[in-house]
Amino acid sequence: MLSLLDLCARIDSGRLTPDGAVGLVRAAIAAREPEVGALVCVDPAPAVPARGPLAGIAVGIKDIIDTADLPTRMGSALYETWRPRADAPVVARLKSLGAVPLAKTTTTPFAFLDPTATRNPSNPGHTPGGSSAGSAAAVAAGMLPLALGTQTGGSVIRPAAFCGVVGVKPSFRLLPTVGVKCYSWALDTLGLFAASVADAAHALALLADRPAIAREGDPGALRIGIVRQDFCAAPDPEAEAALVRAAAAAERAGASVRDVALPDRFGEAFAAHGTIQDYEARQALAWEYANHRNALPPRLRAALDAAQGIETAAYDSARRTAHHARRGLKDVFSGDGLDVILTYAAPGAAPSGLDQTGDSRFNRLWTLMGVPCVTLPVDRTGAGLPVGVQVIARFGDDGRALAAAGLIERALRG
Amino acid sequence: MLSLLDLCARIDSGRLTPDGAVGLVRAAIAAREPEVGALVCVDPAPAVPARGPLAGIAVGIKDIIDTADLPTRMGSALYETWRPRADAPVVARLKSLGAVPLAKTTTTPFAFLDPTATRNPSNPGHTPGGSSAGSAAAVAAGMLPLALGTQTGGSVIRPAAFCGVVGVKPSFRLLPTVGVKCYSWALDTLGLFAASVADAAHALALLADRPAIAREGDPGALRIGIVRQDFCAAPDPEAEAALVRAAAAAERAGASVRDVALPDRFGEAFAAHGTIQDYEARQALAWEYANHRNALPPRLRAALDAAQGIETAAYDSARRTAHHARRGLKDVFSGDGLDVILTYAAPGAAPSGLDQTGDSRFNRLWTLMGVPCVTLPVDRTGAGLPVGVQVIARFGDDGRALAAAGLIERALRG
């Protein structure tokens, strides 16, 4: 994979120019893209700033994020020729930092569950996950050092885990979702894919203009709570093995680790996620549904059909449930004296076949809670497929989630 | 003015067809638009549904709200030829209710403070206010029975008060801002303009799919707290007189009325509004600023210039201040046993001249608090200009704010 920090260091020291760094990326794309199919389009002649903390860093932009200089197709023929007027703020921010939004990356249609044609770089017979399929796969294939995705259920953490890269879903609204095609305004969260925890932390700190995110340093005697999310079906053995292995690595690095059971209200909040997501999607995609229902792919069409029946009172009740659980999660951290939660990133390795994107059940509660989540690769299956774990911190404590993930990453190597 | 409920009743009873109702609106536009200048464009051949609870109701859509069938110009030459792909969800919802989004209404550029050319229907030498200038003026001039606007500071309540119509800024996110050009994602709120409180309540209940909003009925022994917002400069005498007159009318109608002083934290929150608004606008309009700064109008350009210097830590601090004030406002309502707050809608009547849009200082705190606000006309100055008051309820208690405003409206007539 292409390390963002390594590229930055080479550019800073004059061993590589920003144009040269973009050239490396173009060569990697030429080599890997035909097999992986992670990209919707590549800018043939982008502006490459000579300066800036991310000068020369080519970035993949999930194709539901507005770009003024490239089409934005939402994974749907309905937007086949669509070109937004303006860059989304997160894209404008990347440019202001010197980065080059070089390519649009594949997304499932409107970031829902209908699959893309993108292949898992570790094994082309397996899905890369979704909905941010192209962003995860492009970083995993070594085509890009950084890519943007979004998560409404598990669309950053799941594909990152399936592809064996680091994925970060920051605190809700740490990065603005303005100019990002909406599915659920209470849930949609911008996130990042990178080759390492340090790469992701560096990029997030710059994008969010909060240097402390990348400066937490060694978290020292970290207090980790293992959460197994018993409110949903148990994972595959490889996910459990990865969790145990990551916990053991953290303990070797000096962390205290213990099991934590979440109160019942979190199971209720987990169940509320779908009501909130679907009720809002019915509104967010009302124009598409009213005018082009038959052009929508089958899973999305079925979900929107079903969503027409959700009562507004059920939505309001789901929001109250979520609100109480968010408060309750603060008590879990402070009452139990936890710095971070360690849990599954996905039910297992990427499923075989390209007809599905996998299951987001271990991600949905945390998206609803708005808390920062980081996944990092821990293991590989016999079929060569990566398996990750997920580190979760309090709302606004993105730096701590990344520092803890970094500690585990280092401990796993050692 | 055109009453929405009156039109609905005539259509329901068969005395008027939906097409006929739209024809009435077209005739009113032909008569009044040349003087007022409230409209950006009118759909020459819109779909007019034969059925639906708002069938035949022509609606004005502020020109920062996406419409698939009409241009969306944001009040700026940068978007002169812009046509969004999809309707904003609120526009799609209007259509699904049978309403006809007939016209786009003028907006200050990007809904900031640079004025439009729209005139106050009560006196063409005076501003209609902003930023939702055209929506307020079109309803006031009797051209439309309903119009949509947005408020980030005071852009619904202020123009409604200046033009002498009822304006509603609902609870934050009661109506989705998806497909609405963003200025500040923490503040932007969709609102309505109508000829009466009952008209506005009927429309809001339908748009939000919460019938209870229009069914509060007689609020009975309403407990009203008069708040004078001492953290900012005192209003003109006519605004004070309108407040006193509205309070006296409420007392006659059986309400208990008393003065309430807000704790100091609300002055701090008032001051935090600008930091949050401007920091987010810098991001929301980053593409426009980076690529077309010189094409931006002077007030917006100056605001964005200044916003470049806001530290992220100051923004985070302002958000914490707002969060604490929101909690504190619950205590004000419950601790003081209040149903609603009654306060100024604006510092006075619409200022003379079209070179400014007036002052939002009596609106900004409440936008930041996310609470429902309703303005209704109370008085007219010697120059024939309307003066309103503002009724405010707890977050989510939109129906009570409207019921209290309705009680005052009836009491003022009696």
C-alpha cells in the first residue's frame, strides 16, 4: 500500500515532487485498476499544488461526494451525466491542503446495499464490502494513499475491514457532509481510508483542522473494554479470533483489558437505527423514488417501498431512544472507567461473491451514537482475506480512538 | 392576502378547482409582481395534481432550495444557469401533498446580508427584510398563499415581521434541509410564510406529517414569559409597543403573563451564534470563496474574509456554549413554568431603503437554540409598515408555539 506519511516525508525532503507522487499513483492505477475496478473516473489533468501539507497526495473521492471538476454519479444511471456546480466542502478542504482529488471511487447506488462491480484486492472472488467499495479497494490495492467514504450503517468500517486497510469514521459532523448525497441526515458520516493508523490520523487532523487528533502519542495505560454486541447475532470464528488477538496485543503493550456488557438500552438503540435511516432515506430520496422508482436497483427500491410505511411517530420514538442511548454511552465510558471500546469490525472476512456487500450489524449502533470508530487489520484467513477489529471512543475523542488503534497496530507487529 | 385554508375549503367543496386556484395566483402575480419583485421565475406549465390535501395550493420556493423543474440561482450570478438534478425533499413533499411549487422567490445571495431588489409590499421604499425576501413579500402582497424560506440568523422571522405575514421557523430539522444550499449546518432551518397562524399550522402539520401541530386547539390558561433579550441593544419603541399590546391581548384571552429574565449564559450563547455561523459558512462556501471570491457580493465577501481567521478551538468552544444553553433553556421553561416565551420579532418596522435587510439580533439566539419560533403581525406604524411579535416554545413543541400565536392573533382581532 501507499503510505501517506511516507509520501509526505519524501516530498518534504525533496526526494519526490508532488507531480512525481501523483505519477506514482497513476502507475499504480494502471497496474491494478483493471483487476480491481475501484474507480469511476480519473482526472486526466488535475491541478497539483506545489505546496501544502498534503501537496502531491492523490485522494479518491467516493462518487456520492460533489466534485466540480469530475462527474458525480451516485452509483446510479440517474446521475450518469451529472456534474455538480461546486466541490463539497471536504473536497475544497483537501485542495486547500495541497491534495489532489484525482479519482472518483465506486459507490453502491446512493450508498445503499446493491453491490458494485469492484473486487476485493486480496481475492477478486470476494466483495470489497460497501457502500464505500472503491475507496477501500483503491487504498488496499496500493492505488491511492488516501480516500474518502461515508458511513450510514457500516459503509466505512466494513469495507475497510474487508479490504485490510485502516478506516476511520470520525465523530458525527467532525467533517461536514455538505455536498454529500444524503441518505440519512442523522447518520451519514464522512470517513477516511488509509494504509496505516498514523496515515489516517495525520489526514483527519489536517482535514478537521484539529492537530491534537494526530498528537495523542502513546496512550500509556489504556483502559479497554471488550464489547461483543450481544444484541445481534454472533460473528464468525475469525472475527472472534481477531478480537482476542487484538486484545492480547493491547495487554502486551500495557493496556488493561476487560469485558464490558452494554445495558439493554443499547439493543433498543441498535434496533432504532433502521427506523431512523429508512424514514430519512424516504425523504432524502423522495425525488428519485417519485420520478424514477423503476430505475432504482432492487435492494434500494425494496427498502424505499418498505420505508413508505414507517409512521412518523415510530421515527420520533426511535430518535428519543437514540438520544437516551447517547447519554447512556457517556456513562458506560465514565462509569466503567474506559478509554476505548474494542469490538468486532464486521461479522468475519469478506463474503465470497460480488452479489452482496456484507453485513453492517457490528457498525450500526456506533454510527447512531455518533462516536469515533477506527478499524485496523489484525489477521488474514486461509483464503488470504483480511480480518479487522474496531476501536471506539467517546464522542469528540477521535484522537484517543486513533491512538489506541495505533497502539494495537504496533503491538501486533511486535 | 390569499388564505391557504380558504383556498383549500373552496377546492374541497368544489367551488374552485386546483387549476382555478393556480389561476387566481397567476392573476395576483400579474397584478403585484411588477411593483414588488419577489419572484425569480414562475413555472409556465407546472403539474397541478387534482387531489391531495394541498391540491391547487401554489407555493413559492426560496431560490436556495433545489428544484428539478426550475432553476436554482442562490441569488448569485455564479449559479445563473444552474439547474439541480433533483427536488429538495421538502419540495418533493409539497408535490406529494398536491401542492404546486409555482415560483422561485428571491433570496439574498447565498442567504446572507447583501440585499435583493425586492420591495416591501406595504411600502416600496422599504426593505422586505432578508434573506427570505421574496417568500415574505410574495405572501404579503397576496401573490401566494404559502412560501418556503430558511433561517440561519433571522431570515424567516425578520422578513415575515417586516412584511406583516405569519412566519414559522420550526424546531431544528423538523423539516429536512437536504437539497438546501448550506450556509451553516448547525443553524440553517427551513420555515414557512402564510397569511395566518392557522394557515401556517395547517401547512407545517402536513409538511412534517405531524397532524398534532395543527390540532393543539385553544391553549387555555397559557403561561407566557415576556423576554426582552437584554443581552443585545434595545429595540425601537414600536417593537416594544407591539410586545406590550400582544401581551395585553393574551391576558385578555386568559393567559397569565409575566416578565422573565434569562440567565447570563444566554448572552454568551447569543455571542456564540456568529462564531458557529461564520466558521461553518467558511466551509460550506469554500468552493465559491476559493474560486470566485471576486464574484461574491461585498457583505458576504467581507464576512468570509473575516471567517478565515476563526480558530477551530473558538468554534468548538462556541458549540459547547450553545449546547449548555440549550439544556438551560429547558430549565427556563420547566423551572419557570412557562408554556411559551413572547419577545420581539425584530428591532422595529422594516428600515427604509433597499440597501440593507435589517437586523436579526432578536432572532439569532433562538435559531441557535433550535426552538420553534412564530411571528405574527400586531401593529402598523404611521408609514403603514407592519410590526410583529415572536412566540417561542420548547424544542419539538411547534404545535404549542402555533397555538399560542393563534390565541394572540384572535385576541388582537377581538
